[in-house]
Amino acid sequence: MICPRCAATRTARLATSSVPGVWDVLQCQDCLYTWRTTEPVRRTSREAYPEEFRMTHAGIEGAHDVPAIPPLLRGVNGEPAQPD
């Protein structure tokens, strides 16, 4: 299986329908794109995947890390702060 987004061949099956052969959920091990096999061809085929959303291995390697989630603010008595 080729990843529609980055064209890598390292994909993993994350889930399978309870009815055999109906659908699978696949994930690319390089770019982490995830798709269900029953989605439209523009989401499951490299040739039909929109060019503006395609990735390259150079782009993946040069991507910035996802920023860390900041610590939870604490309010009075150490309780989580309430939203305004």
C-alpha cells in the first residue's frame, strides 16, 4: 500500500471492521496520514490526492516539532482555573 500523502510504502493497519472485508483503517508510518479504505479516491490514491497537500520525505524531515501543551493553570486551592 502506498501512502496517498507522501508516497511511502510503510503503512500499518490500525483497525478492521467487525464485518470482514468491509473497511480497514490504515496509517502511514512516515507522515502519520490515516485513512479508511472506504473513503473517496482523492483520499486513498496518491495519483488523486490533491497536490497542494502532498508531502515529501524532505518536507517531513524538515517539519517543526509540534509545540508542547503548556502546564494547566491553577486557581484558588490548587483547583484548575475556570474559563472566563
